[in-house]
Amino acid sequence: MKTLEISNLKKTFRSNFLIKKYPVLKGIDLSVEQGEIYGFLGPNGAGKTTTIKCILGLLFPDAGEILINSLPGNSIAARSQIGFLPENPYFYDYLNANELLYFTASLFGIPKAVAKERISMLIQQVGLAGREGLKLRKYSKGMLQRLGLAQALIQDPVCLILDEPFSGLDPIGRKEFRDLILGFKAQGKTIFFSSHILQDMEMMVDKVGIIINGRISRQGLLSEMVSSSTRCHEIICARISEKQLAQIPVHFVSRDNQFIITLDNEADINQVVESIIHNNGQVIAVNPVKKTLEDIFLNELREVQ
């Protein structure tokens, strides 16, 4: 079942006294299955945040259709199934976590008894237990992100929309936040998020959509994108001198008394291996090096430009 479906989404902005039009979204098509983590990436100005705002109803598209659990995206029933965490969440400094979450629950009309139980559970899940009484002005960036995730989950949505959730977090904070998101996926939540930190995205997502200049240039399962893309081949060898390797000739680096040879052309592998053996060297391994998400993304950028 598809949790989120977007068809032919278009959005144009005007400037210069409403005379000149700037098309930002030029026909976006994407879908996210229930329980998936969907990574939405693109360069600055590609249309990521505009797409998210259209999903949330903060902007009205010029054309296209948005469905959430097969419900029209602009309906109250659909909106009630979405939780949102913006890139830079701002909360009133002199509230504490409990007060903020009770206030958020009241906006959704959640009964106090239900809210109390749910808030207690969320505080535990996001790792803020024991700090729920602390004023928010004393919270770190990571703690505010955790609290923002809790408020996005207060109405128990089926779909979480996260805009740059790792922005400003240190490596430990990113790791902890990744674990939180994966934990909510395990509970059956569908997660749609944008990020510039491709390493974190590659560790988490099931499906990727790359948006460039207002269009989806590539979309699909990350496992299929990576497994079908070989960047180069590496030959790891030993018991051979740099002088002998230089005569082959190949590009290599030395590491821990071994040499790592990089070959762009698969057809050269047999010839290089034979040369190493001919020089009494030892071939330890021959490994294909798969493209990373960053490689795929940069290649898409080059093709479009």
C-alpha cells in the first residue's frame, strides 16, 4: 500500500511585481510505500522544501495531485496522518518538554488522559527521560531535534516528514537520531526526509528520489541503484616492490605493507594479475568497488548540467 503518492506536481513563483514567473516544481512524480524510508535529495534550490511544503499544505500547488493513504492531501483526514519536523524547529524557550507536548496534543484535540500516556511513552522513546522538566532554552541542538521528533509523533501519524533532520548535529547526535528513525520505521511508520548528508541517508533509506531543477531525475530502491553500479575494481597485492608495480603501469597506493591497485577498466584485471604473479607478487583480493549514493548523485548532476 502506498502511504504517499505525488503525481505531476507543479509550482511556480512570481517576482518582479508579479510579472516574471519562476517554475520551481516542473511535474514531480513519486511514491512511498507503507513502512519505507524515502530519501529525497537534491542540490540547493532544486525544489525539496517546496515539495515538502506542498505535501503539508503550507503551499498550494499549481497542478498535480497529492494522496496520503489514498486520501486527498488537502483533506483534514489526510493531514491528521502526517507528522512534521522542520529543519530548524523553534519552541518557546521557557516551556519544558512536557508543557510543549501537552500544548501540541491540545492542538490535535487529544484527551488529557490519552495525551499523558502518549507523552510519557514518547519522552522515553526519544531519550529525554529525566530531562522533561528542563526549560527548553537549556536544551542542546540534539535534544531539541529529539523533542521535535516527539511533537511530530504526538498524534500517532502514519507518515513522518522530516526536513534536513541531521542539520547541525555532531556525529554522535546523527548516530542517535538515525537509530531513532530506524526504530520508528520498525514500528511501521513511513518516513520521508530530505538531507544533504548523503552518508546518513545511505545508511537508512529504502528508496531514493533525486530532484534536480524541479524534476525527479532518478528514483528507485537504493539497493538496486548501488548494486547495479560499479565505480572501479581494486586489486590488493603484496610481496612486490613499488618499482615493479610502476613498470606495469597502474595507479596504486601503499597501505599496511600491501598495495591497492585501482582499475577503471574491468578488462585490464587479468593482465594486471598476470603481471603481479610474473613478478613473484601475491594477489590477495580482487574487489569491485560499488558506487556510493554520493557518486550516483554527482553523476546525475553532471548529466543534467
